[in-house]
Amino acid sequence: MVPSGPNPTHVTITGLVQDDRFLHHVTGDGHPERPQRLAAIADGLRDRGLDDACLPLEVTPVDVSFVRSVHDETYLHRLREACRSGLPYIDVPDSAIGAESYEVAQLAAGAVIRAVDDVMTGRIRNAFCAVRPPGHHAERTMSMGFCLLNNVAIAAKYLLDHRGLSRVLIVDFDVHHGNGTQHAFEADPRVLFISIHGHPGLVYPGTGHAHERGVGPGEGFTINVPMLPPSGDAEYRSAFDELILPPAEAFNPQFVIVSAGFDAHRLDPLAPIELPTESFGWMTDELLRIAKNHSGGRFVSVLEGGYHLQALADSAALHVTRLCQA
């Protein structure tokens, strides 16, 4: 039984997670995943009046028991001690850390939990979580690709284990495959994970081939849509129409979570996909339509990548505009 039922159709408030404490995850000079990313998003939202149009959501540390549903305790201990010891990174050089990174990662995961809770209770209709560090590459036992805790996976497990849901859709449109999220749910038929990303033969992290479709009881509940460069808007529209929207509709999700990476933008320096800003608008519209049709509008998006500051600001602002219009 789902405790709170679909959101009432009159609830149209969009929640927004922003907090200066996310800037305290210090990655060092020259690192692409830098605090200025959130400053750019904040400027883009403010310039368009979107921060006033949204409801600010409280940010508190995550209950560690929710994190343990996705990450091994040994990894959490290593991460905590690495930050306290002043190490420059954890597991791989890409995953830079500072003294406060463990606490900031707990805040990021906690903020996403708060967002899905507020959607479940009907306080808000949908939400965008501008958090860092990002999460979708983080595996059960290790960090990868700038990611420390898998925010989206933790939130999905929370919905399944503590909110009574049985069908959660996760769509990841970051240009890099969400390997950590896939591995968290590849044997779980309660989660349909769909990722559209740069081809793994050419783009980090090298996973996300079309033949990766889940394992055991989860077979068929992982869908990967790898895109060859220089794919742009037309190719993404075709992929959505043919490969993403039909299985998402058929799954009849009770909640939609989006790993919202904006690094498939044509100006982004980290991958060879050529989307214009407008693509993030219609992709958001299509996923909001899935939420409206099947889950009473329940929808939470979580920031992942996006490293060209102006492109990130413009794309995130368009994404939030569409959430406010839903």
C-alpha cells in the first residue's frame, strides 16, 4: 500500500534545494566538478525569477541507515577517514575530496530524501535538487567519477523500503553512464533504470552498452541507450520516442527520479554530444508527462554533471522552468 496516494492535481509547487554548504566540498584548482557550478545555477535561476517561484527545501544530513542500503559500511568508513586525514582524493584521482566532503555528501543525500518525502506528502508537486558532490557513478564499495554517495539510488531505495512504493523509474540523461545506479538496481525489478549517454566505447566510464539489461529477476529493467557522437537534438528525440518513452510508460511508475546531468550540451568540455539548451526543456517535458500520467506528478530531479558554466546555468534554468510549469 502506498501511504499518501497520488499528489492532488492542485498541488503545483516546485521545490528547490540550494544551500551554500554544498560549496564546502572543495575539489581543488582546475577540477571540473567545482563549487562555481552551483553558483552559476543559482545566478541562472535568480536572473529568471525562478528562485522566488520555487519553495526552498530544508537541507539536513541523511540518516546513515538509508545510505547503508546502497553503500557498504567499509566504504563509508574509508570515505570518512580519507576526508578527516586530508587525503586529496578517494579511490581514484577524479574523486577529489576535502576536509568537509563527507559531511557535504551526507547533506546532498539528505536533501534528496527530503525532496522525495515532500513530494510524497503532497507538500510540493516536484523538485530540483542542486546538490554536490554528484552521485550516479558511486558504486557500493567505491567512489568513481567525482561521485561520493549515490544520491539518486539512496532516494529510490528509501521510496521502496520506507515509503511503500513498488515501481520507481530512474531516468539518467547525463552524458556519462550512471554505472553506480545501474549496479544498485540491476537485479531489482522494482526499479526501471533508463540511461541515455555517450557511447561507452568513447565516453567515460565505459559501461552502459545496449546489451546491459539487468540480471536475474531484474533482467529487462535496465535500459541503456548509448549515443554516438556527434548526436544532437534529432537523434535524442528519436531515441526518446523509440527506446525510452514506450518502456517508461509500460512500467507505470509510482515515482519518477531523474539524474539531471547537463553535460550532453554542445558547449560542455567533457563529452562529444551536441545538444542545444532547448533539448533539456523537451526532455524534461516528456519525463514530467510520464510522472503526470502514472504517478500523480511525483517527480524529483537531482543534479549530476554539467561543466560549462553558462551552458549549465541556462540548461538548469530551463529545466526548472518546465518543472514550475508542470
